[in-house]
Amino acid sequence: MDGTEVRAALAKNIKTLRSRRDWSQADLAEKSGLSIVYLSDIERGNKWPYLDTFVKIAEAFNVEIYELLMPENKQPAAKTNVLKKYNEEVKAIIEKSFETAKKHTLQSLSTMQDQYKAK
């Protein structure tokens, strides 16, 4: 991957991250403390940010710096997808637990009712 490709990946990733959050460049500028003009230059591939700028952008998006530079076809799974899968797994565990608890409760109530009738 050459410098032009890295610059293009950075520009595309920033645009994509903004789009996913429904942020304008002004929103990103406010959250990162950078100017809109500077961010626009980065997104168009006209400027290469300093390391502290990378940090500010990554912190604004709550991502790791390397995620800003990765080519689109090598991006890690979106955190939202990971969290969604985790949420589904937890929900399934809870539902199974409730079903088990319901089953045991009904069995206990049935046993108690049988004992009460026997007296």
C-alpha cells in the first residue's frame, strides 16, 4: 500500500465514520477540536494529519488510530455489530434462564398443591 492509498483510505474511513454517526464535518470539528477546513482537506486527501490530529479524530469517533488507516476490505467488524451479537447472546441466555425458572416454579407449585390436597 503506497502513500496515496493510505491517504485515500484515511479520507474514506473518516467520511464513513461520520456517515454512520450522521455527523457533519462541523460535528466532527466540534468533537475533535479541529477546524472544518482542516478536516475537509484531510477528507479530500489534500492534507496529511500530524499524530496528535490522528489522536483527536480517533477519540472523537471512539476508535483506535489504526482503524482510520485500514483499507475498506480489511476493516475490523464494527463495534456495533459485536455489541449487537453480544446483546443477542445475553438476551438468549436470559430467556433460557426465565424459561428454566418458570418450569421449576410450576413444578414446585404443582408439588405444593398435591401436598396440600393430600392433607
